[in-house]
Amino acid sequence: MRTDGRESDNVEDRRGQGGARMPGGIRMGRGGLGIGTVIIALVASYFLGIDPRIVMGVLGGLEGGAPAQVQVPAQPAGKPTDELGRFVSVVLADTEETWREIFRAGGATYREPKLVLFSGAYPTACGMGQSAAGPFYCPLDQKVYIDLSFFRLLQERFRAPGDFAQAYVIAHEVGHHVQNLLGILEKTQQLRQRMSERDANQISVRVELQADCFAGVWAHHAQKVRRILEPGDLEEALRAASAIGDDVMQRQTQGTVVPDSFTHGSSAQRVRWFRTGFETGSMQACNTFEVRAP
């Protein structure tokens, strides 16, 4: 991926500034959406015998419950100066360019999200963010949170190396921000609260697949306007999407696949919806809620 573009002003480098749970701290809500939450949930299920839904409720903040009490560090945020941090900043800037233009063409204004680099744990408006949960988006403060160690995990454990695989992860979380601006996250969260667990999981899958599709929409327009792709980049993104499908994760950790427990979608679904966004460049093509079987 070409990385000679501008760097975003919306990256907060909070590495080394992890907060702690403190009585009397800021009252935080729930609602984080993480691409990697299912990873730690399934690993905990396999090795510790913990129900993965419990882990996902704690780490992802999707199941409601009492809000966490956390205290936000007072130190000012810096801009990343290391190579990987600056790469994240370039990718975020490119998503800003793309979504600003898409929203403008539709007569709307795109509000740019912040992206927070953290290490280990960091307080968010959706509760205490944990690196084990993978990158996630918090709709309550409109920020993407990433511990860059996830990219090493993506390369070494999930055999999905490459800078465009990393860019796909960032673009997926920005896709959740787009859903938030459009009111999709709020509506689907309200729906899930009134549904059975099985039906709520299906809604979660559709949310995640749409974020994959939006990531593809970004890649389509970024390539068309700024020619950011290099040979092999698209394959890197597709390999990453395939590697973190629910079916692959479940097969690796528990030996069986339980589709009713999917929360992010199968490998085939994730690849298909990223491709849909990339090939069409159309947000309308990403309506995962209208198709019978996404």
C-alpha cells in the first residue's frame, strides 16, 4: 500500500497511559464493537471453560450490564512518531478523504472519528478497553481504539500479514463509525435488546458484515482517486477477512462450528462483503439487513 499520503490529525497516541478502575471515576456506558472480541472469547471458552458470550459481554460491551467506573489519564495525547503508528495515521487520513467526499456527494457532512493508540488497557466511554479484545469502535465517544500488538497477532497467529491487511482492520472499525453516523448502530442495538440470543447474534453478524463492506467501499474509492494499492494488497485484505471468520475461529479453538453463535460472520461472508464494497464502491450495495442470507 502506498503510504506517501498525509497523516491524520485525529490520532491520539496514548500508549503507556493506560488507566485503572477507580471509585468515583467517570461513569462510562457500554457499546463497543470489536473485530477481535470473538478471538479472546473463543480462546477463553476453549482453554478456561468460560462461556464465550460472557467474555464478549465483558470485553465488547455489547450485552449491557452495569457501566464501568474508570478514570481517564490526564496526560495530553501525542502524535505517533514510530513507523507503524504513522502508517495507521496515513490510513486514517485516507478514510477521512474518502468518507468526506462520499457524504458530501450525498448532501451530508462527515464527522471524522478519533483513533486512539493504546497498550494493554485504556478507559473509554464504553468501558475499559482491553488489548485482548482487538481493535474496536466505541460509538459513545466516536473513537476507534487499537493496540498495535494486534497486527503482530494477525500476522503470526492468523497468517494474514501485510500492510493492507492492517489497513482493512482500520477501515472496518471506521466502517462502524459510518454506521454510527447513519444511526444504524443505535437502531440495531435497540433491536438486539428485544430479541432472543440467536436472533441478536444474527443482527450482530449483519452489522459486522456491513462494516466489512464499508471497508471495501473505502478501498474502492481510495484506489480510484489516489491509486493506493500495490500488487498483492487486495489479496492481503481478503486473507485477513477470511482468517478472522467465526467459523475459522471456532474450528481452531473448539473443533466444531456453531453458526447460531456467530457474531461477526463466516470467512466466506466476510470475504464476500468486502469484495462487494470494493467492486461496487456503493454504500447501497452494503445493505446487509435487506438480504435474506448475508
